[in-house]
Amino acid sequence: MESIAQLKTICRRENDRDNRKTMILASRVSIYFTRLFLLLNMSANQVTYLFILLGIGGALAFLAPGIRGVAAGYLLMRLHVIVDVSDGEVARYRQTFSAVGAYLDFLTHYFVYSLVLFAIPARYYLDQGHRWSIIAAFILILANTMNRAAVDCWFRANFGKGGRAEIEEGTGGQKRSGLPGKFRKLILLLAHTTSLQTFLNAYLLAALAEEFYPLDTRSYLIGAYALVLFVFSLVRIGLTISRGKIPRRATYYS
């Protein structure tokens, strides 16, 4: 078996530079999981199945009461993201690229994220009895679907009309954004606040705070994230239509 350094070279993805900035933890530790999967002689599709199970398990764990449920859900979702990177690395190592595996990967991002975004407000409703949290769950699921469909539908609308560089920004050797560094950092910060991982980081901290202090931080967090994600999804759709390309964070890296 090759060393970790050799595996990093063999399994490196085309947009590795951008991936290491958008998936700060997973992109750096996934190779160790990949090496384990290779030693276990697992196929890329088998790793994808594990990725799906971890995501479903994480979503269900968030329905459990107390900080233990939050911690279990958070850990499983972290592993879910890491294994999501690993399945591609295993595929590149074995040169076994599967349309079924990629299809399941895309589908999983829809239904697992929607499950998580339902489970967290649902748990809050069971704890506090606030009916608005069920409405927040609906908005979160709708916003997540719109945000992902904004990308997938544009690809489908332009299928066969050109290469990836003609469909989305930040690909095909295109120039990075010409905005000043401070504006780029602000845009990236706003984009990162809409990611599920950022929300889960904040949710874990909010749940921990409620364990030690008589606070109701989860209510503010769930409501705020529902609003931010919904607005972001609308902005993404609007920018895609106005620019004729899918806006990507990669465009704003220096």
C-alpha cells in the first residue's frame, strides 16, 4: 500500500485547491479514511453507501433528546462529510467511476440535508412546544432544495450546450474575481454562514450553552438560519439567471 503522501497525489481531485478551502477539515483528513477503505478492499460505491448511512444516522440522532443526541448527530455528520470526500478518492485510486455512485451521492445531499433540517427544529418543538419551529423546518427544507436545485437545474437546462466552463464560474482556467481582498473575504464569510456545517457548529455550541445556562439560544439560531438560507437560495437563483452561469465560491478566492 502506498504512503499517505503518495495517496494524496494519486487521489487528488481536479479542484483540490478550492476544495481545501471550502471543506477545511474533511479535505485534510479524508485521505486517512481512504487508506483504511483501500486496506479493507472497499469499492467506491461501498464507501458511498457508508456515506449515506452515516448521514441518515446523523439526522436521526438529532431527534434524540439532550446534549448526547446533539453530540452524536454532530459527530456522525462530520464523518458523513469526510466519507463523502473519501468515496471520490477511492474512485480515483481504483479508476472505477460509477454513474450510479455519483447519482446516489447527489441524491444523498438532497434528502440527508433535508432530514437534518427537519430533525433539528422537530427536536426543538418536542422540547419547547413552539409551533413556529415546524414552520421553520418547512422553510429550511424548501431553502435547501432551492439552493441545490439552483445548480442542478441550470446544468440540466444547459445539457449538451457546452462545457463546464460555459455553465459555472471558477472553472476552465477562468480568472478569479477582480474584487478587492476585503470584499472577497466578506462574500466568502457570508457564503460560509449558509453552509450546513456552519449551522451544525453553531447548533452544537447553542445546545452546550443551554446545558449550563437558562438560555433559549436554539430558537434564535433556527429562525435566523431559516431566513439566511432562504434568502441565499433566492440570491443564488437570481445571480445564476442574470450572469448566465452558476456562481461559485471558487471565483472569490485569491
